[in-house]
Amino acid sequence: MTTPGNEFLERTTQGYGAYLCIRSAGGRVDAAGLGALCERVGLANEFDGRAPKGESVAFLRRQEATAGAIADDDVLHADGVIHVASRGQGLVEAFCDDAAKLLAPAARVRVLAGVIGTKNYTGAAMNNWAYARAVVQHPGSLMPNAFLAPQSKTADWWRKGWMERHTYFLPRYDEHGRMASEGHALAAAEGIACLLRRTYRHPVEPAPDGAYDFVSYFECADADVPTFHKVCAALRDVARNPEWRFVREGPIWHGRRVASARELFA
């Protein structure tokens, strides 16, 4: 496990979340029971685009998926995904347990869980350039596409000191002032205006075997799907973004946001 050192101003958890990746095993899913569970614990539906930060739920129906360097059939072949978020860890854990019981034995469930922590690769200028103008969540009718993208960093990454790790997120320049590489921030810049992004971190860095360091999620309109893939290609280009030499991707799962559990399993 890495130690935070000077890397964080504070390390306060801002929220908890999980993605339940669901593979059909045959049989009938209790969609009505899932809907009732969401109401009972007070989860707002993200499909409406008005869910407050805190307790919310979303239902994502499979479109397609692409395998990554990390083999994970339960994500790659998921027929649907349910997202749950809360300010409290207990609600997320209880929802995942209760939902898994409702889904069994009709489906197999793989849970990707994590926390929202404080930002540590930013300052005032980066916050204003990227986060302050980040896309907020819109209704599912306007931004129907959802991408789940779990990732882990290599052992070489976690052996680096915090100062060196930070250098990979900004452009690098040679001794003549020419840009040698864009870094993560510029490689991903085209997505700031149109891709909603949400990332859960594993509470332990690096994550243990079988878990991911980061579970990233994106939403966008149909017209912006090519931009999502363009940004992914730019980030993977190690000449533009040397950081990606230290990234191992799980499957990229593409879903469609739907309004209810009943629609998810229709």
C-alpha cells in the first residue's frame, strides 16, 4: 500500500458507489422487487437528470463491450449494469447485498465498488480549466450512452514518488520549450465539453488482486460517442500520453441508460 505523504491536502471520502454488473443465468428477474428496493432506501433515479449528489440509482442496458488487458468476463459479458451511489457506505453495501439476493438465481452479479475522494492531481488553474466546466448529468433522453471503464495502474506506477506521478498529467517540454508530449490533461481535453465523467477509487492503493484501482464511468449524447472513442485513443497513445504505459484496462462496457429496472430486464 502506498502512503499519502504530501500528495493530499486531506483524504476525506466524499461518497461511496458501486456498479452491479449483471449476467443472465436464465430465469426471471424480480424487476418489481428491485424497483421497490430503490424506493424503500430512497434512491433518486439518475435517468431524470435531477438526482442530487448523494443517494441515487441508474439502470444501464447492454449495447456492446470490448475486452481489455485485464480479463473480466463478468464485466465483458454483462447484460446490464445497475449503479448505486450514496454518502453512506452502509447504504451501498446493503443495496448490493439485497439486489444480489433479488437477482439470484436468475443472474450472476459482479460488484465494482469504490469511493469518491478528494482531488489530488489539480490546483486552482487545473480546477478552473477542467472541473469547473465539466459536463453535469443530463436526462437519459439527452445523454443516453453510458461507458464503464475499470482500470488499474502497474506496480511500476505505484513505486513512483508522488511528485513523479503528478508530472504525467501535464504536458512535457524539451530544453527548447517545445512540447514533447501532451500528458493526460491535454490528451483528454476534447471530452471536457461533452463527456460526463465519474471515477470511483479503491480505498486501498494499489487495489488488491481481483479489484480495480479505478472504476471510471462516462455519459454522452449519441453525437458525442465518436468523441469518447477519440479521447480513449488519445489517452492510449503513449507518445501523446506517457502515463498510459502504466495503465492496464479492464473491459470497456457500453450501455444505454433506461428509466427503470423493468426496462432493464424487459
